[in-house]
Amino acid sequence: MSKTIQDEYTLALGKEVAIDSVDMELRLLWEADKASTNASLINLAVYSEEKGAIIRNSELVQTITREHACRAILIGIDRDSAETSIRAWITAHCHLSHGRKSVCCEQIAFQLTGKATGRLRNTVFAHLNSDLPLVFWWQGELSPIFTERLYSLIDRFVFDSSEWSQPLKSFRCIEQVMEDAGDLHPMDIEWTRSFQIRLAVAGLFDDPLAARALEHMTRIRIVTHPDHRMAGLQLLAWVVQRTGWTRSLDLGLDTQQDDHFYFETHEGADVEAVVESNPAGAPIGLIELSCADCTVRVSRDAGSPYLHQQLDAGNHQIDRCTPANQDDAAALVMNQLSRGGKNSLYRRMMPVFLDLLGDDV
């Protein structure tokens, strides 16, 4: 590694230390700064196989530690390298508490090259705070490293399905992991993107007129940015799971159009659903449910911090704004960590979502 790159890593990741002296160097770090308080409520591991991601992830962790005290472990791996190596750096992210004493969170960064499966578990995870749960944020495509030997250590598994080139294959893997490891709680950042929209839709259906019209809906329209198709399909799956509608495959209609589906309500009415793409729009720009005399709509302009909620039922109208989710991944991860929970709704939505996604085959 060149001196320029070494300096860049040191500037972003802190002091480089020998692998066998990480714990000792951390103790020395705290002994040298008696004005700071070491705080941790979780282990947060951030994993990426993208070149240089470990530096970017140090900046993300600095943002996250403003609200969530943790021991952060950054993992960068170049699995294609012919050389087998491992390097480590330590630092602390510190934030003022009441304008005086600083509260700091430890960060350990590991850069591995070559075959890494055994070293990932035996070396990297040897530095977890054993008394705290492990939140593991996997960035990018799932790779052969994601095996039972890894996910058996994880309490909450964070991923972003918008980054996957073969989402159905990867979701089948996640489905199997959910069956094998009942205590592992999956968290798709795409699912988190729709949180405020789901709240807004549910809030509109609290209205008695909208609630009565639900079983008479004939069309659902969802519009997403092309990068966030998974969020749109998951939002549709949520609606179908919550209503209990069943998938209809034999309507004599054209079902070859991408993301065009048909369902049947409890009353036997047919519902057409479409997930459309808008390259100029927000990650999730619209969800609209409509029938002859009622329309429920939640929309968002690109970059807007607000959602626009609308209910149109003849003379009865609702028109208001509510907060939208932030768009960047770090903010979405922080939001999910703040809410906690076991993501039971996500587990219940998954079979419907996989059925919709299965049309990709």
C-alpha cells in the first residue's frame, strides 16, 4: 500500500495497531483521555467488499454515534486479492454532553485481503463487546461469506435490497436464514424507507368513510424511483398482507406487464395493482388506493421532507402534510435502531412480497 493511501486510512480511521494488541491499545486510548466517557449499548459492525468503503463507513459511524452509543467495528474485505493480510486501526468518535464532558464510542477498523471467512469470525469478532447485542450492517451484494458461521453471531441483520442485482435469489437466502435463525431480526433499509408512508396510509384509513371503502377498492398505484423498486413491492405486499386479499392469476387480462398484479377482496371484488417507475421522483413518490367514490393518496415530491396525505370521498375531504423519512441510509438505520422491536410485521409481509417478486423468474 502506498504512503498516500496509508495516510488517507490513518486520517480517517485513527491509529494503526497490531492485530494482537487491539484491546491493549484501546485501554491505552481511554487512559490517555480521562475527560471522556466510554459509552456502548450495542455492537455495530459495518461490512463492505467495496474498495475504499471502510473510510466512508467511518464517517457514517460518526453520524450514528451521535444518537446511538456503540462499539463500532468496520470491516473491509478484498476477497479477490491473491495476498492474504489483515490490518487494524482504532479511534473514538466523541460528542459533547451538556456542553462539557465528551461521550465517546470506540471504533475498530479491519481491512482484510484474500480468503477471509475464518479470519472474519476468529479475529474480527473476537473484539465484540460480549455483553452487548450485535447489529450487523451488510452493504452490497450477499456473498459466500454470509453463512451460518457468520449469521449465528448476529442479533439484527441490516441490509439494503436496493443494492442487489439478483434480489429474488438474495431474498430466498434471507428467507432461509429467517427459518434457520429464529432469533435473528432482519432489517431491510428498503422496508424502513416506507415507514412514514405506511403510517400515513394507516392514518387515512382510520377515517370511517375510508375504512368502509377499503373492501371496495379497485386499483392500487405505487410510484417509486427506479433504484427503489423493492420498496414499492414491499409496500404493496404490506397492503395485501394487512387486508388479507388473495392473489388472482386467472382474470383473462394481460398480466405480462412488469409489476402489474391482480387481487381479490373478501367481498369478491377485483383489485388491479401496479408499481410504476419515475426516475425524477422520490424513492417512494406515491401510493394511491381508489374506488368509485373514494380515493386515498399519500405522495411525496423528490427531496421533500414532507408527505402529502389526501382523502377524497365526495363532500368529505382530508388534505394535510406529515413528516417523511430521510433518504440517506445512515439516517434510516438510526431510525430503525431507535424503534427497536423484532420486525414481526416484516416477517409476516415477506411471503406476500416473495410471491410478487417471484414473477421475475
